[in-house]
Amino acid sequence: MLKWIKKLGYIALAIAIIAVCVNMFLGPHSIAAGGITGLAIIFESLFGFERSITILAANALILVAAIIFLGKEVFLNTLIGAALLPVFIEFIPKYMLITDTTLSMAAGSLLFGVAVSILYSNNASSGGTSVPPLIFKKYFGLNTSIGLFLSDGIIIALTLTVFSVDSFFYSIFSVLLTALSMRYIESGMHKRKMVYIISDESQAITGDILTKIKRGVTLIPIVGAYERKQKEMLMVTLDAKDYRELVTVVNEHDKHAFMITDVVSEVHGRGFTYESGSV
């Protein structure tokens, strides 16, 4: 029950952020950056419909499509966010928080990306154009990113018939910034370094890594192609902040050690996703 309440709290927070982005950052500047919220901004300008009504009606259709074409699980994961979004859109005031259009677009788009990332991390959705790409993939084999691009692209294209050319390009830049924000949050914030070390002083280096840096080391037997000599290669995965200390440790024992460093976006296991301890 506590886990479910916590998940519901994260979903509500994400939906609230989306509503703030629409009503205070994007909507006041006529930036319809795709999705049902973008369609709501367009319909408000064209027909005078309240944004919350448009979103409620569209999400109701989306939920029906989800239960028919994608099944119960996708329907339930979409239901909470789809129900909460029109409520937050209705009660959060429409107010131009930032008068500069470019700054408002950038701030709103980055926050929008944060909110969507929170939803995705909780296997949830705000409804809208996140469902049609799943249907296209299931029945037509279309990649979800292409499906999302098509559905959002149609909505963004409508801005040309309603708003100015400036709004059209602001909408495009908004989508790009949102995508970059999501990509950074989902991978960039948790990047680690994976280092391979080949040295004749592997034993001493291993000891210092274990005691000074307090990271595990994997020993990989290798054979050099030139000398045909058996050696041990060390593999270490560590936080970026510990990398300079690792270089210092290696240089103390062998300034000619061969090191290969790569950046990894995610690491799961003891010492990273949960603390080490007795088993």
C-alpha cells in the first residue's frame, strides 16, 4: 500500500509539473509542442474550448483505444495520469510567468522533460500521444519513436494554420529540448566509468583499488598478440568522481600502464543500485 501511495504521489507531481508548463510557460506564448496539451492550446485559440475539456475528451478516446488495442496493463498505466491531467490543467491558473518567449519555451520544455521522465520511471503516462505509437508498433510494426514523431508532427503542423511561423518553430524547438531533457535525466545523470587496465603491477593496483577507492575489481586473463605472454587485465566500474583517484593509483605503481576508459549510462548491482553487505 505504501509503495502504491508513493507511486501515486510521483505521478501526481509529474502531472502537476506538466500542467504548470502548459498553463504558465508554453500556452501563454502559443507554443503547441505536440501531444494532447498542444492540441488543447490550438483548440482553445480556434474554437474557444477550455484546455481541460479538450484534454479530457481526447484522453477518454485514448483510454478506450488502449483497452481495445493494447490491453488492461497499458490501460491501467495510462488511466491515473490521463484522469489527473485535465483536473490540474483546470485548476492551475493560466499565467505568463516569463514574458520572454525563448526563455519561457526553454524553461517549460526542460521541466516538461523532467515530468515525463518521472512518469516513465513509474510506468505511467499522461495519456495523449504516448498511446497511438504503441498501437502503430503492435499492429503495423512501426517504431515507437517514428510513431510519436508522426502524431506530434501533425499537431505541430497545425500551428501554422492557427498561430505564426514563429510559434511553429518554437514548438519544434520545444519538442527537441524536451527530448534532450528526458535523455539526460534517464541516462546522463547516472553515468559511470568502466576502466580496463593492463599492467605488470596489476596485483598492487588491485590492492589499492580495493582498499583506497573501495571498488571491486574483475580479473580477466588475456594474452598479448605480440609477446604471446599471459597477463591479467583489470576491469573496474566506478563513479565519475572517483576516476581521477583511480588514475593516480595506477600512475603510482605503473606510469606505463595501458588504460581504456568508457562511459556507461547504467550500472546495476552491489555498490551501485544497493549497498554491499553480508549475504
